Amino acid sequence: MTEQEVNALLAKLPVLKAEIAKVIVGQETVLDEVLVALLAGGHALLEGVPGLAKTLLVRTLAAATDLPFRRIQFTPDLMPTDILGTEVLEEDHGTGRRSFKFNPGPIFASLVLADEINRTPPKTQAALLEAMQEGHVTYAGTEHALPKPFFLLATQNPIEQSGTYPLPEAQLDRFLLYVRIGYPTADEELAVLRGTTGAAGQPVSPVLGGADIRALQALVRQVSLSPELMDFVNRLVRATRPATSEVAFIKAYGRWGAGPRAGQALILCAKARALLHGRFAATLEDIRTLAPPVLRHRVLLNFNAEAENLTADDAVAELLKAVKV
């Protein structure tokens, strides 16, 4: 790509955020993290109480990116074939021959919303593993490629756990970011009330297409990161492991640490955030900002931490204080 093409592509990112802001009020940190996951080529898990516009955010992103969008509502009776697709028996009326044809499921879209993913049993949750990691689906021994880009956004409710199936650690690790959505501020909530109880708002116009997103994802990997910062990321991730960590908090409360995938995720996300802010080099601020959503689902604490109401976010905060740059 020429410099002019790169600049034209990057100029679309602020416009994309402005289009989404026509519908989504506030939640700038959440929006930045979702866009970072998209640019880095990973997937995101959104957690928040009902009514915080999780589904609306994903729908608005789909409208602003002009990507094929499908929503899957996860329920206890959902089966893997309801997500992946199934084979149907077809008959050629000319010859009378019968053959099986694969009928793709809703996973075959560029932007997929897995709504309330913890409402379905592990058997169905596991149907997403291959799609998230490999970018294809295997059915009856045949691989079926998913479209590119492929971006999965899953949501879950943190307060109602009756009748739910928490995601296993292996599947949580497949999510690049674990995004937590909090309540809006007083001014933001007032703006929501004004904007949603009157006349219809402005329509969202598509800004980025699939080709643009693929180009941006390739550009993310060309963003530079200094050897010192890469070493910092390496030491930060290794410090999450209780067996070898020198951080007192992890020694006392850690049960399991993050694997190498966490370091890869943190570097890619830092590069994506730099590009989102118009920079071609990632900084320490990018790493510190994205450490919580990258590590909070990869650092497991013990029962002592639960008894003292300590969370993975507390562990990440202590790690960022203890690990020197």
C-alpha cells in the first residue's frame, strides 16, 4: 500500500466511530476495545447487565462496517448444528440421483453475535472453538472456510447465573479481549433517554467494507513495537504464573497464570490501538490500557482471593505496579 492509501484508510476510523456514536451514547472505552479486537483480527467477549446496549452495539457496528451480520440467540436447547449448519438430502429431478449438500449455518457471516453464550451447554459452546481458532468449520470430515474477515462477539450476563453454563478456560482463552461494560454516567444516561424516547435518530452509514478491514488487519502487524516494550510484555505475562512469579500478590492469590497466547494478544492489541489513534508505533500506554481486557480472563485466582473479594482486575493492577519497564 502507498502512503496515500494508508492515510485514506486510517482517515475512515474516526468516521466509523462517529457513525457508531449516532446510536451508542458514551461507552468510548468499550467501543475502542471492540474496534481493537476487530483490527487485531481476534474475537471479544462482552459482559454487562441487561440493558447496556451490548446487542445494539454489535448491530450498529455491523451497519457501520457493511459486513454480513448474523445473530445467534443461545438457549439451553440449542444444538451445534443450529450454529454450524447441516447436510440436507437433495434430489436431481433430471437424473433422479440423490446427494447430500451442506447447508451453512449462521456462523457463516463476517460479523457474528453470540448472544448470551453462557445460556447453552458446553457441547454447543464447543462448536465455536474451531471456527474461532482456525477460521473454518469441519462437518462430516469436510472443511468449510468461513468468510474473511470473521469477527465473533459474544455476550453474557454477570448477575444471573441460575441455569447458565460458565465458559471453560480453554474457550475463554480463545477470546482476544474480555470487555466489561459498566453503567453510563448521569449525563450519558440522560442523553440515552432523550435519544430513544423521541423521534427516530439518524441512520448509520457504512464506512468500512470487508476489504478495508482486511487491509487494516494486515497494517496492524506492521506497526512497530520497541524491543524494550516487547520484553516488558513478556515479563508481564510470565509474572502471572504463581510457580515462577516474583509478584507477592500472585504468589499469595494466584492459582493459574496466562499462557503465551496472552503475550501475543497484548502485543497485537497494543498495535491495533496505536493504529486506531493514528500512530505507527505502539507505546507503553497502549500496553497498560489493554492489559486488563487481555489478562482478566486468563489469570485465575484461588479461594483466598475469593474470600477477600479480590478479582483478576486487582491482580492485573498489582502486576502493572510490580513489573518494571
